[in-house]
Amino acid sequence: MAQVEFLHARIFAFLMRKALERKTATYEEIALKFDLPSTGNGLGATLSPKLGHILTWCQQHGLPPISVLVVRKSGAQAGLPGRGFWVIMGLDDLDDDAKRIMTTKLQLDVYRCFGDLEQPNHSANQLELV
């Protein structure tokens, strides 16, 4: 259990760095970085629950969903988070155009929230992911 929580924290820290850089990451990029399956069903089955946990944690702590920075690399939904993100957010009925608008808005919220972490009194500096 401690290893799972540690991996969640490492992925969260990786996403915080992406937020500081105002960048996104693909599912494959994260899988490769953390030595997880990087293709096919193994990718989704392994990474999606971890990102779902991080998203739920953000919701519980009044933070924007940092997992919105994890997006598909190719296909019609390139640049969008996967289906699990939208289900947890309660927005799975949106069409792709609305998802693109919402993704941009949420990513900007994340960049604003986590973008000033160098400030010593920033509230996100006190976060513990459990």
C-alpha cells in the first residue's frame, strides 16, 4: 500500500512540475517515466486508477484537477484527457468540442493554482497526498 501511495505522490509531483512549466503530458510519457505499461489496455488499466485517485484527491481538497494535464497523444481526441477523467468529473456527456473548451479552462486553473509554487507561502506547498 505504501508503494502505491508513493507512486501517486511521485505522479502528482511530476504533474506539479508540468504545471510550473505550463505544459501537458501524455499518458505514454507518464507510463514510461514511472516504468508502467505504456501501450494498449495495460496502459489504461495501470495508469487510469492512479490518475483517478489524484483527481478525486484534488476535488476533496478544493484544488483544480491537476490530472487534466494528462492528455491523449493521438486520434480524434488528441489533447484531451481520457474517458475516466470525464466520468469522475461528471462531464462524460459533453461532446468533444465542449471537452476541448473545458480542458483549456481547467488547465488554465491548474497553471494558476500550481504556477506560483516558488512563493514561500503558497498553500500548495503544504499539500500531502494520501
